[in-house]
Amino acid sequence: MMTPDASDPRASEGLRQAFTSHSRHWQQFDYVYPVISRRSQGLSIGVNLNPDTVCNFDCVYCCVDRTRPPARRDVDLKQVEAELEQMIGFAVGGQLWQEAPFNDVPPAYRTIRDIAFSGDGEPTAYSGFEAACHIAIEARRRHGLTDARIVVITNATLLHQPHVERALQLLDEHGGDVWGKLDAGTEAYYQRIDRSSVPFQRILDNLLMCGRRRPLTIQVMLAALHGEPIDDAEFEALTERIVELKRGGAQVHTVQLYTVARQAAESYVSPLSNEEMDRRGRQMSKRLPEVDVQVYHGV
């Protein structure tokens, strides 16, 4: 399935700018930030539980600037709650849409689609993750955002931890979605693109465990490294890992194939062409006909 994105010629320049503006810092806020999300097709209110920028992945395509010291390293949940309340109020009340780059966003995108735990590191690594989920649930309830999901964007390294599973069980009852990262089909390529000390098998095991318990979206970053896109053998191995997840009982309903849209951590990382992305989408769809394979071009 081809999903409209910023490469669509019908999209305004303002919408393209909004799609590429994914800063975790907005005005005076420390933890909460607004994003016009291609994958959510509207406003995603981000919650950054990793202001210290520490992460157990070191992805070559990451857009987090770790060359500068963070403004703060702690998480103040009372402030998170206050910022989330204020941001929802800005969006619902219309003030957000008067600020650049959001002032040129088409009306169809001016809807709160989700509250997303996605920041400068792995959100489930924060010890207060479960408490933060309670805050998001209460904000969603208080504002009547019944159509908005609470999304956890995760690299899956810690899904086996009891406190993380408790939080996800809580979200299961209150509009929760898990979007799990899977960028490789082999340990070698996983180390090349995600660069983590966590074994690749742990990622696969955790995605399987999580997917057996709840519906699961898989996110796949496809990028060119030193000008070379992922090769056929690796992409086939990656697709096979998803097939195996499904075969093992994981409720994988969506795969999001996306490429680089912002400045990457490593200069040798570049986006794939629209044609290459579409080709990979068709290729995966043939192996996973019952899964919604969504393709997102670069900008």
C-alpha cells in the first residue's frame, strides 16, 4: 500500500516542512512536542522520556544530536503531565495552528491522531514508564480523545521486562499501540545499522512475545549505506523474520517501510529512491498478503 507523504506533489511546501520538523524541543517545553506524522497522518503529540539522549541503540540513521550536552537529564512526571495538558489544549483550541510550521498544515492533518512515547532514546528504558502511561491515559480520557491512540515506539530490547509488560497491559485497555523496530534480518546487518550490544535474537524473541499478547506494528528503516541500499538477500531475510513472527503467533497487522527524512547521525546514510521503496513494498506484500505493508518515501 502506498501511503501519501511529503513526496506527493499534491502536498504543500508547508506540509513538507511540517513532516520534516521532528524536533523534540518546542518553545518552553522540556518533554512534550508536536509532530505532523506521515505514519499517523496527522498530529502526533510526542512524549520524550529520554531527555538525557541515552539509548541502548546507536542507529546510523538516528536524527538525535548527541554531540551537544542535553539541556536536562531528569524526568519530572508532574511537568510531563502539565506539558501534555497544555499541548492538547493548544491543539484543540487552535493556538498550535497559528505557529510555524503548523500554520500551513492542511485541515485534514489538524487532528490529534496519537500520543506517542518516542524521544531521544528508548522510552521503555525509563524507570517511570508505567507511571508515564497512566498520565497519557488520563489525558486522553480527560479530553475525550477516544479516536487517538497511545503509541509506544520501541526498539523492543526491554519488552521482556515485567514493568514494561505491566505498562503495555494497561495500554491494551486504553487505546494502546506498540510499534516495534526491526531493521534487519541477520545479526550482521543489525549490528551494521542499529549498532547495539543487545543480541539480535533478543529483539526477535521480544517481538514474538509482545505480538502474541497484542496487535503489533513493525517499523522498518530502509536506507542506503555508503550509497548501497539493503541487498536482496538481507531484505529477504528481514521479510522472513516477519513471516516467522506471524507463523509463531504474533499479531502483526502492519509493516511500515520508511526511509531517511532528516539529517542522519552518520554522513554515509542517505534515503532510498521512491522507486526502490515502492519495489521493496511490493516485494514484502507478496510474502505477507494479509499484512498492511505501508511505504513512506523520503522527503
